[in-house]
Amino acid sequence: MAKRKIKWSHRAEIRLFKMLEFYAERNKSKTYSAKLYQRLNKELQILLKQPDIGLNTEIESVRGLIVEDYVLFYEYDNEKIVIHSIWDCRQNPDDLRIK
């Protein structure tokens, strides 16, 4: 069996980079953004080994991995884990779009 890979959807990539950019501008430093990015990658490495650790969501095949104040919404199969969205839990939940 081939090793499972992480694939970010276009929406998830945009949300991630906007989030990291926001903290870099707000803090006038990229330090927090870099640490947050490293933390997310560390959790994704765990997810590669144990893809079913995320919580079930209302969408049957989508799971949510909680990382600090964020939720990574993803689906997986034997070949890949697709990150559909990253969500800051401090935002208005009415604005949440997973897929």
C-alpha cells in the first residue's frame, strides 16, 4: 500500500494563508504564524498515521480535527487525506462552509 498523502483543497489553502497573513500583520511579526503553521503540520503528520482520530461531523464522510482554536475538516481514503477547510472556532458559525 502506498503512503497516504495530504491534499489541501483550494478553499482550505486560501483560508490557511489568509489566517497566517492576518496574524503576521496583526502581530507585526511572522513568529506566531510560523509556530501555528508548524503546529498544524505536526497534527497532520499524526493524522496521516491515524486518520480516524477526528470527530464525526454532520457530513457523513467528513471529520474534524481540533487543533487549538481551529478545526481542520477533512475526508480520507487509502491514498489521501483531503483538507476541505480550516475553521477558527472564534468566528461566527453561520459563516462555516466545509465543502
